Amino acid sequence: MDAGFSITLPRQAYTVAVVRDILDTLLRRGGLCRECVDDILIAVSEAGANAVEHGDPAPDYTVEAELGPRWGEVRISHTGRAPDNARLAERFANETVPLPGPEAESGRGIVLMRYLMDEVAFQDEPRTMVALRKRRTICDHPWESPPPERATRYALL
């Protein structure tokens, strides 16, 4: 069984918790183990916080999630500009990402996303987007019912 959802929210800090709550329910009902769900929620929180903080002048951001039999993927995007597209893309693609100094208040989000997820990708056109992918593992439980003919999609209005 595949499941997914898409939601567009205002770029306000409280909306990151809303996304976390929705994803938590989707992922747990989809059979992912608590540890994998927690990893995804932390990575999505970091990406969502970045969209809220750096997504000017976009008034909102979008979160799309899909959960299939082998992978879970979450995409966080906005129409605002990325701070420095080339530098940001490099931080997502390099083998190692330098950590900020201990006194720095930010700069650890990309490191966390890359550590917690199996794949992390950045795209700056046509929307600034971070794609987070996590492979389903042996600790995850299969769907409780047999796969339906079509994928199930959920939309919040």
C-alpha cells in the first residue's frame, strides 16, 4: 500500500510542529519503527525550519510525503530564494559538511538531515526544494492490509 499527502502552510514557526504531527501519524500507521519515524521527523523539522526562516519572499511552503513498500520520501519546497544556491547545493553534495563552531546558533541542519536520512537532495529551480528519502528496513512492519489496486492519497484542505 502506498500513502501520501501534500500540504501548503504559511511560513510561520508553529507550522513545523503541524507537519511533524501529521507525518508522525502517517509513518507510524504505515508500519515504520519508532526510531526511523524519529529520524524522519527530526530531518523534516530541520528542513521545515529552514523553509520558514530562509524562504523570503514566499508567503508559504509545501510539504509532500510519499510512503511506499521500500522507501519513504518527504519534499519540502517554497518559491522563495535560497540563500546562496551554489554554496547550498555544495553543502548537500559534498562528502563531508563542516560543522559550525560551538558558539554558532545555526548551521547544523544539513548535517543532521544527511546523517539521519539515506538520501538528501537539493534543488533550486523551479522551486527551492529539499528531498529527504529513507529506506524501509527490517525493523519496519509491513502494511497491515494487502496492497490496494491504487495508491491512497490524503489531502488536507
